[in-house]
Amino acid sequence: MNATPALSIVIPVYNGAGSVGDLVAALEGLEVPGGHEIVLVNDCSPDDSLAVCQSLLARARVPLTLVNLSRNFGEHNAVMAGLRHAAGAHVITMDDDLQNPPSEVLRLLEYAQSSGKEAVYTYYAQKKHAFWRNLGSRFTNRVADWLLDKPKGLYLSSFRCLSAFVVREITRYEGPFPYLDGLILQVTQSLGRLEVQHLPRTHGRSNYTLRRLVRLWLNMVVNFSVMPLRLATFGGFLLGLTGLFGAIWVVLEALFDQTPPGWASIAVAVLLLSGVQLTMLGLIGEYLGRLYLTANRKPQSVVKDVTLSATHQLRQPDDRIGTLAMRR
């Protein structure tokens, strides 16, 4: 087998004990010209995912790497850890829930190879997620259009194919709040899109709660754009102008109208201005807090151990180590 496979498939595993075995079995059966490998990242899953992944190592038919994280860091952090152990000329990232059919992997790889695009995102004619999840995805993509200079109409899917060049560049980022799509869009504008199937979930339920979605959204908004700060400045300027006109109006009223101003209008103005000020302070505090955690080197992830399947012995280990070191 070649030291550098044509494809690496990186899969973050969290509550995936019921599906990751079927997914890996299907991926092992793919006929990939140039060979392929699978990188599983156990994100400290509370179920039996680690034991299932360890059993998959023992009977792996293609090179399989298990990266075991010391605690739960989140999907994007886990994927970043997996990318650092991927040696393929192209790398596909996908979830462990079987909602992306393994058969689409070859189509995605072939499209990336034939088009020459550095990053290819998939999109779906119909997503099989809950309504609130689809609504949140649409909102996030609209915000990304504005904040990240994302091409309009490009759907930021977790099922994507990246070139080795893009993987090498984005894994240079060591901050504690990675947002993969933001990193990709900073590296390249050579982007493609491919329509694929999206199947209903057969095991368990989505790991994305509202809290996790908000946290991911903040990673995109705060870590990869200063636009919120500019909006805060602009909003403060508009409120200052409004206050100036209000002051002029009060003076004119005092000069020409003997009716005393009502307390209701004063209370509304105080509440409005106080709310806006606290929002701006909170926004600035979010930036400062993240800067503080980054300066104190909060880890992006902590790898507890890495286990390779016996099929990795067919490779030349020096070549693989050299490839990984070059990416780091």
C-alpha cells in the first residue's frame, strides 16, 4: 500500500456506538484508487463508542487510526485532532450517524479530483433533520455569507472534501475555539459544491442541542470576524445621534410647551440605552474572555492516546511520520 493514500476519512465519534460499526464496515468496502484510510476520533463519548472503536481496530481491513481525546471538546475540535493524523492526498470529514451514505464518499472524492477544487462542500435536496435544526443551519449560513465572505449559496456542510494543502494550513491553527469552515474560507477560495443524499437518522438522536449550536455560532461570529464590534460602534453612534435629537426636542419642549415630560418616556429611554450598553459590554467581554483563554493556551484538544490498526504495518512508517510532521 502507498505511504500516502489517496483518501483519508475523518470521523468524530460521540454517542455513535450504534452506528459507527456499520459506517466503518461500509467505508472499508469502498474501492478507492490509490487506497484509503479511516481516522476515528473518540470525543470522550459517554456511551460504549470507545470500546466499539477499539474492536474495529482488531478486525480493520484498511488502515484505521483511533484518536482518543481525554475529555469532550466538541465536534470541530475533534475533527481538527483527526485531521492532524490524516495522511491522505484528500481528506473527507463526515459524521458518525450514517445520515451521509458511505456510497457518496467516492462521488465526492471523484468530483474533488476532477474539478481540482481545494474544498468541496456537499448540500442536500432535502435535509432529514428536525425543523429547528434546519432553521438554525439556514440562519448560520446566512450569517456566514455576511461575516466570512462565503460565496452566496454555498452550504457549509460537515460532509466535505479537503485537499492536503488545505488540511496542512488549517491545522496550523492552535486556538481553543476552532470553526472549521471559517478556517477553510481563510485559506482558499477554490470551492466547489456537490449535491448528495441525506438519510434519516437510524440510531439515537442529534448530539447538537440548542446550547451547542449557540456555542458553535459564537465561535464563527466572535473568533473569525470583528464585524460585531463594528456593529456595536455603529449602533452606539446611531444611539448617540438619537440622544442628540432627543435633547434638542426636550429643550424645545421646555421653551414652548409648559406640559412637563412624562416619566414613561424617560423610563423607556433609560431601559433602552442601558440594555444596549450592557449588550455592547457583553460583546466586548466575550472577545476579551476568548483572548484571555487563548493567551493562557487553553488546549484545543488533548489526545489521551492514538492507536493504529495492524494494517498500518503495510505502510512505510517513516514516510507517514514525515507527512504528518510536515502538516503540523
